[in-house]
Amino acid sequence: MKNMETMKRLVFTFLMGSLLFFAASSAVAQSGAVAEFTETEHDFGDVREEEGPITHTFEFVNKGNAPMVISSVKASCGCTTPGWSQEPVLPGEKGFVKAQYNPANRPGSFRKSLTVTSNSSAGATSYLYIKGNVTPKPRTPADDYPSKLGNTRFKYRSMNFGVITTEKPITKEFEVYNDSDAAITFKENIEAPAHIKVSYDPLILEPKKVGKVVVTYDAKEKARFGYNSDNVKLFTDEAESGEKLLYVLATIEEYFPPMTDAEKAKAARLSFQEVTHDFGRIQQSASVSFDFAYTNTGKSPLNIRDTRTNCGCTVSTVSKEDLKPGETGILSVTFDPKGRKGTQQKTITIFSNDPTASAQTLTVKAYVE
């Protein structure tokens, strides 16, 4: 009997000790600031892009016994702007973390995170999430043809041919949209250089319709290698803004017909002893020059077609345009640092009849004090 009573007292003592232990543990766990969010993820569902930024506020209660301080909230994307309680949140009081998402140009599903840094005893860092699906706004002519000239719209004001060769004229079509409520007639008088020809399809463009400006570019007639930009003026019967200034862009390379390995071995070859020169530290007051030596290491006559610099501050001249096999010439480069400061890097492109490398680039560097 006594043993039974002793056993009961031991069990009772153990149970009371356990309860006191868990109570103490719970009290310790709640010491300090403790943020309890009502939710950690929010689903916006379907979001219409044209309606602009959307916002959601995550609320929390400070369940601890010390003021809650949020030091920072960082979003996982520049499309999301965070906000949060700037003042300490007292025990038992409510605070917030806000997320604003901008759906502009972001069609499709998304899920973004917010990293919350605070003095919470439950963990200095916590994470919140927003998600949803952006339905794209209906496209308008202004979206598809953003460049507006009078009542006509173009995708771009520049009509870019990219890289073309001197083999034959290239024709490209560029879309034009009539943004008015009346038909527009394109006039046949066009101001363009001789190597560019322009026509229209159709000549009379009905309201809210798409037509084509047909441009033909003759690189051989242009006779200037490398990057080129030309102005072209088109004319319509519009009462206002009937004159349209556009730009035609092209990078021209020389055309070489297909060659066998034996033919390539017999061709001209342009070789430079150096392709880079560093002038080091220089003053703005004086120009600096350097001579690049080049040699025809091929087995046929070499012709230097042209040289182009990427800056008006750099001038290049060649001592010889035509070189027999084994002959050497000098390409002199002068850099004028006036009005410039700090690190400078300029390029000179040399065009020749070397079929394996018809365009080669040299570089000069300097630090202008």
C-alpha cells in the first residue's frame, strides 16, 4: 500500500514538473518581439495589365512582450515595391508589410517574394509571397507602330538593313500604318541618295490599314564599307506633316564569291604586326600618333579599300593603298584628346581585298589627364 502511495506521489511530481517545464518553455518562446502574420502568401488571381499596379497588405500581430521593429523589406524583383510599419509595433498591436506589383510589360504568371528583416525572436528573417497571372492588355496601333509621323505610323523611324554585301542590291519592306480617318496618298517624289530607291504598296493607303514602304539598297553603288546611315524624305498628301524624314541604316561588307582552299591560298592577305597600341597617360593639350605596320603576306596584289574610325577625334592615313606580295605599308593614327578626360579607347577599321578578313580592326588606348 505504501509503495502504491509512493508511486502516485512520484507520478504526480513528474507531471507537475513537466507542466512547469513546458509553461516555462512557452514563456521563453514568447519573450521578445514575435510577429504572427495572418497570411504569408497572397494570390491576386487574374490581373489586367492595363489597370496598372496592384497592392496587397500583409498584417501581423506582435505576440511577444517587446516592441517589434522591421529594419528592411526587400523584394525579389524591381517590379515589386515594398512598404512596412516604420514605427515600433508594441506587444499586442498590429503592423503591416505592403507589396505593390507593377504588371506593365509582364504578361503571364508571376510569384514574387518579400524578405522581411526584423528583431523578431522567432527569426530575424521571414518571407512573404505574392502571386497571380497577368492578362496582357489589348494591343493598339500605337503599340505596334510607336513612331508617329503626321498621320502615318512606323515600327521604327530607322529602316535597318543590317549587314549586307556588295554582291547585288537588296530589297526590304517596312510596314506603315494609316492612323487617320482618311486615305493617304504617297507622292512619287522622294529625296534619297542614288543608291537607295523607294516605292509604296499600295500608293493610296486607306484609313486604319497597313501598307509597305519598299526600299532597295545598292551597296556597290554606295561604295563605302562599314556602318552607314542615310536620310530619306518621303512625301504624302497630308495637309500637315506631309514630309516624313526617315533613316536607312546598313553595314556594308565586300562580297567575295565562293573560293576553294587553293584559291584562298593564292589570294591577298593583310597582316598587321600590332593591332593595339596604348599611348599611356597623356595631356589634353597635345595630339599623339602611332604607326601601325602592315604587310601583304598573300600571293596576290593587296588593295586597301578604305579606313574608318569610330570617332572624329581619330584620324588615320595609309602610306600605300596597293601592295605587291611581301610589300609593307604604314597606317598612321593620330588621336586628339582635346575636351576628353579619363580612359579612352578608339578603333580604326581597315577594309581590303583580303577574302579571309576583309575588315580588320585596330585599337588605340589612352588615359587623358
